[in-house]
Amino acid sequence: MMGKEVMMCGTASFLFLLLAFVFTCLKEKAAMLISGFNTLPKEERKKYDTERMSRDQRNLFLIWAAILGAGALLSCFISKYMAVIAFVIWLVVFFRDVHLDEEKAFGKYKK
């Protein structure tokens, strides 16, 4: 029987895979789904490479899915604590990419 840890990591991994699929399908239009970017004025948004933003966000979702998916699998076969370790790793990766400053968040995407 699968534990809660496996279900939580597996579900989160699946959700991140779905989000990566959405960004893959919508391409540059998916940039509007990125937090903070959709609140910029329309003229300001034109200054950014939305295709690259969407691609990077998709890749980030895939990395997150891989981390949590590995945690789910390893917790099935090794120890339930592997899911906890995967979650901690995911938190570190997640907060590394969170920026409250607009320039830090989108500066590298200016055209």
C-alpha cells in the first residue's frame, strides 16, 4: 500500500507535468500565466522575450516534476523519508527562483 508521502509527491509531480504541457502547447502565449508578468502594462510586456520566458517556465516545471517524481518512486522502494528529502530539495529549488523584484524576475528576458 502506498503511503501519504508517495501520493503527495506523485500528485504534485503530475500537476507540474500538466503545467509543463500547458506551457508547451501555448508557447509564448503562456507567459501571461507567469505570476507578476500578467500585471505588467501591455506596452511593458512587449519589451520581453515571451517565448523564452515560457520555455524556461516549462523547463522549471519539468525539473520540479522530476524532483518530486523521483521522491515518490524512491519512497516506494527505499524509504518514506525519500519523499521528505525530495520535498526539501524542491523547496530549495523553488525559493531560489522566487523573486519579489520585477527586474530580478524578468530582467534576463528583456529584448
